[in-house]
Amino acid sequence: MSLLSDQGIPLEEISRLVGHSSTAVTELVYRKQIRPVLQEGAVAMDRIFKT
């Protein structure tokens, strides 16, 4: 999971790949690995919507 996440694979694709019923399950199981991706996404959104 963390290798896929590190390569920028979206959480939805990872969730389907590992057979989880939803991304919520994937987030729960892999929350430590996902945190850097979520933080990167938040930083990117801050840059996009910076006023």
C-alpha cells in the first residue's frame, strides 16, 4: 500500500486493488501510510486556493 501511495496512485484505485469495500476501510487499515499523501494533498490545495 505505501509503495503505491508513494507513487501517487489514488486511494480509490488502491482500495479496489486490495479488495476493500470502500476507501474508508483502506484509510482505516493503512492510515499511517496514507497520512503523508493526505498532507501533500492539503498543501497542494492550499497553494491552489491561496488568496
